[in-house]
Amino acid sequence: MHTIWKGSISFGLVNIPIKLHAATEDKDIKLRSLHKKCHTPIKYEKICPVCETELSMDDIVKGYEIAKGKFVILEETELEELKKATEEKAVEIIDFIKMEEIDPIYYNRSYYMSPNEGGIKAYGLLRKALIESKKSGLAKIVMRSKEQLAVIRVFENTLLMETIHFPDEVRNVADVPNVPAEDQVSKKEIETAILLIDQLTTTFEPEKYTDEYRSKLMELIESKRTGKEMVTAKEKEPAANVTDLMAALQASIDKTKPKEVKKSPAKRKKATTKKAL
């Protein structure tokens, strides 16, 4: 399993070298956007709409918009210094809490934690202590230049870290429009709804739930592949470097040919007549 982060967990004087591994993966089927005419994958270029020129990475800077069209520019060196000042490669457990006290709306991403070199015994100690106490560790971690809150708990004999949102990252529920203040339903309707819930209540078995859309999309793709309904992207033709040789030679001759000097018309001598003696 690929390691995405190395560091340590610390609680009190105990320090545990650990590695982080992504606990989930995106199974979405990614479709490419092609040019309808020649089936070539299209490019997404960084173009300045004012200068109308394509930009390289050297032409781009980071900015924070403080008002419409007004930005504060942040240099890469400034961002790097800030990152180094906050990223200590340590997961510091600051409190211990009960998992049920955290509403699922706060959950973000999940990571498996494995012990790094020399951390096996301390890893087992934290795992056992969390199981026995029925508590989870609330920690802070800096990942991808962002400080995050995280909960460390035990999942199937493995320490699992779940990053959670800060309170100001969760939108105020009072801003949700058209939510009725009171329920306008009868007692009979409530009883019927509860009866239906009871009939549909079961033990959660994640294996029995599948992404039906993804399955059907893969079936469609496979049927087109086996039916040879495939297209081939048109390759860009190399630029033609062959020049008309005769035209090039003639142009060279014309360029080097000495310019003709136009002779000015000769002045006519005035005819003189001798007077008869």
C-alpha cells in the first residue's frame, strides 16, 4: 500500500513513528473529452484573457483576492517559509474524546496508520489503550500545506486517522432555505412512517451495496469495445519542412542580382546655325 505521509504520533511523552496510507479510493470512471471531428483529446491551456497569450508556470504567481479585481500577491518563497514553520511532521494528540460526540458532517478523509521503524511496540500500546478506554484521540496534523484536525481510532485492529473539518468550515444550518420550523403531520402519519422504518431496518453490511451506475457504464463501455465501436485519435501531422527548391533558388538569385542603374536621358545639344558671311 502506497505511503503518502511519514511522521509520528505523540501523546504525552510517547512518540510513535508512523506512515499514512489512503484508506479509500475514488472509483469514478474518468471519461476524456475529445474533439468530435478527429477524436483527439483536447488540451486545457492556461491563457491570460487580457493578453491573449498562453502562459508557462514561470508566468504565474499566487494571489488572494481581497476585492473584485484587487489581489495581494504571495511569493513562492514566502509560502515555502510559512509551510516549513508549521509542518513538523508530527501528529500531536491534544485531547481524548468519544467518537459519538462528533457529528458525521465533520468527517473529511480517512487514512490507515502503520508503524514505521522502531514504532511497533508504541503503536500497539496506543491501539490497546484506545480499545480499553473506548476513546479516540483528537489530534492536529499539517498535510499538503494545510493544518487539519483529525480523530485517531481503532478500525479492525488498525489505527485509523480521519481528518475532520474545523467548525468554521461547516456551513451554518440556519442558512438552509425553506426548512419548516414545525412538523405539520398527524399522529397516524408518524406511526405509519415509523412502521415502514422498522420493516426496512437491517444490519449494515457494506458489501451488499454497489454503485449501479458505474457497473452499467462499464458494461456499456465493454459492449462497445467488444463490438469494435472504437475510434482512433488522429495524430498531428509533422510540420512540412520541404521548400520548393526552384522557388528558393530563384529568390536567392533575385536577392543577389545587382540592381540596374537607370540612365538619365542625354541632354540634346542646341543646334547652332552659322550666319552667312
